[in-house]
Amino acid sequence: MGERERRGAPPYGGTFVSRAVVMDADQIRRAIKRMAHEILESNRGLDDVVIIGLQTGGIEPALHLVEALETIEGSRPPLGSVDVAFHRDDIGLRPVLPEAPTDINVDLHGCTVILVDDVLFTGRTVRAALDALNDFGRPRSVQLAVMVDRGHRELPIRADFVGKNLPTARSEAVRVTMSAVEIGSMQK
Amino acid sequence: MNHLLSIDDLTAADIREILRITPSFAEVAERRISKVPALRGQTVALLFYEDSTRTRLSFEVAAKRLSADTLNVSVSTSSVNKGESLRDTAETIEAMGIDAVVVRHRSSGVPMQLTKWVDAAVINAGDGWHQHPTQALLDCFTLEQQLGDLTGRNIVIVGDIRHSRVARSDVGAFTRLGAEVTLVAPPTLLPAAPDTWPVRIETNLDRALQRADAVCLLRMQRERQHEALVPDLREYATLYGLTAQRAAALGPDVPILHPGPMNRGVEIAADVPDLDQVLVVDQVRNGVAVRMAVLFLLLGSGAAGMPAPALVDDVETEDAR
């Protein structure tokens, strides 16, 4: 969710107005550390693990996750990023523009890919990301790590590693930075 | 705007936005599977009334990398040879259900005329002496890759300016991005009213090259010249061609562009194209990415069409609904 994620003008976009802070910087740091331990536990280390952040909101969490993994394990897994714009299912229904080029320098064939995003909502971005990954090889498995799971799934997709489960109303908005997770709404 | 007819229809911000997203499209070509589903189910017709290799193939590859279907209307084997009018041809292919027409024609204004006859998005791939906007966009992208921001850079365009839609498009694009443009040509190959162009005019190539940050060569368009505008091609090559000595004087850091096809020995000496600073191959590669960006903006990025919708900085509600 990129602080400078570009969105079309209203009715698609607007300004985020915060109502409450649900996680502060310390809580976010601890959540990332816990997720790193969970990733290491369920994959028995970092062999063939690749971390891929979703443009643009997943980039920073992915970087922090890689750093946490390095601190614990002493080695650094490859880090990439994927922009799902070309794989979205709403192209033509709303303005969709690529944010930054996809950057995956490793052959994903046989790897364990950990997709990282800030907020898991409808699941459509993750579906598009799964589609995009196919262009880079056939991973052995793909796992999903998100800072916030806010519910309201529209596809059969779930997260494997969650920073915080946050019940929300559909009309609400969630903003994730590395200093705070806030709940609020979009104002035109 | 739902068509791309002229570089003059785009603002500097529009051009910058196209150049900003172009690397994302270039990345698609580097994937193991270099095809994305963005324009699935859309059809792009390629209507070329003039000879073309790279532009037609470039648009075709661009459309296919985005999963659009392409219809190639090869004029030499179509009903155009039986005397079918442009309008009838356009309405016929539109009736087959197309979303965009890429058109090249020897007459200026044909793409604009087509917009009145068909509902599909029209992309000008070159009309007469008038415009070739995607060439200008790919030239900007190629130069920015080498030079960074073009503001204040001096770009020398040399050759057959008068008959060149590439020159007209490049001047519009470069000056919008803040570059200074110098045109170099013999007086007979300058446009009719060069003083109305936002450029400096020079007839001595060596003087112009002294302060060049980049050089764009133009093809000598003998097929468009119906009178004796140049007394002799060898004399032209001596006075206005990029010889090996001139290339050496430029130094290795000054990029040299040519829209192709090159007349080796005329506007460019036979061995100059092999220098590293000659970016003809980069131009071809970038051309595909820029055309993908244009097709995506016209056909894929939503109801707002082209240029990109008014952009606001905000935060995401995960998937905007």
C-alpha cells in the first residue's frame, strides 16, 4: 500500500483518514520477527526459500522479513518483487497501471516462494501474483505472508503467516507502514 | 483521449507517465514466459498502407506479449488492390470486432480521419510527413536510458527533415521534455517554415555536432522526394552524413539514434553503425516496450483511457473495488 501508490481519481481513490492505530512500530517489529521464526520452522530453514514482495505495499515488509530471517539464521534468502498489474482481473474495469518493474532474478523452479504483502483483503491481488509467478518457473510451493489479514475474501485464498488478524468493515481502509498499522477510511 | 494520433496531443506529463511505466513492459520480455494476460480477448488490427518491417512487427510483438490478438491487413494482398476505399476497408475490419487499429499511410491525416469512421482506438504508426508518435516516445526512452533527464540537453537532428514524420514527432517530444533541438539539413530539405518550429537551425553539421549531447539521424527518404533536392548523394554524404571522422569527434559518450532502415553510405557511413554508441538495436527493443505501454494505456488501463487517469497519492484498500 504504498504511501505513494497511485490510484485513479475518485471514485477509485481518495485520501486515507486514520481512525485508530492498531499496531505501533514495536508491535510490527515483533510480529515480523515472529513471522520469520514461523517461516523457518515450517520450512526447516531457508533452503531454496525466495522472498517476493508485492508492489508496492509488500516491498517494505518483505525487506524487513528478509532482515529478520538473516538475523536469526545468519544467511539471507533472495529477495524479489512482483508487480501484478498485468495479471489483474479488473483490467478495463478501473484504471490499472504498473507501479514498478517486476524484479525476480532467480529461476523459481523448485523453490519455496514466500509472497509478502501488507494487507490481505479480497485475495484478488494474491491470485494475480500467483498467476505472475508462473512466468518465472514452477515453484515447489508458494506461501503467503501478510502484515494484516482484514477478512472479506472473494477467492479461496488464505495466508500462511499473519502479522495481525484485523476484523474490518468492507467500507473501512487499512494503512500499513513500518511505523504503524492504522484503520480508517478513504475520503474523497 | 482515446487515440494516439500525434505527439502534440500529449502533454509533458503524459509523455513522462508513458516513459515511467515503460520499464515494466520491458521487463515482460525478459521473463521465461514473456507473455502477460493483460489484453486477453482484445483484437488489434494492423493496417499498413506503406512498407514497414520494424514498426509493424514491433506493434505485432507488443500486442502479442500482452495477449491481444492481431489482424494483419497486408495491403498488397487485400481488397485494397481491387480499389476498395480506406473507409470501406476500415469499416470492414471494424465489423469483425476490433479494439484498436494501428495505421500507417502515405497521406497525412489518415489516422485522424479514421477516428471519425471507427469506434476502435486509432494509433498512428506514421502518416505521410506528419507524425509517428510511438517513434518519438521510443527515442525519448532510449535517450533517457543513456542521458537521464533530457532537460537542457542539446539534441541534434540531421537529415531529410522536410519529409520526416520522425523529425516532426521527435521535435515535439524532445522539446516537451525540456531538451534543446538543433535541426541540420541542406536548405532544400528543411521544412517550409522552420522559423515556426521551437528549434535552432544549422546548415553546418560539424558546427552543430560540437555541442551535441545526442544525435538523431534521419533516413534519406528518396521515395518521397519528387524533385532534385540534393544534387548528389555522395556530396550529401560528405556534407551531412555521419562519417567515421565525425563519429570519432563526437566521442563515445554521445548516443546516436537512427529510426531505420539505414542507408549505409548516405546518412551514416558504412562502418559507423557498429559503434557502441549507435543505439539502433536498443531503439528496436525499446520500441516494443513503448508500444506495449501505449496499447495498454489505450485498451487496458480503464475507462479513463489515455492519457493515464488523473493520479492522486493515496493509500490502498488492498484491492480497490
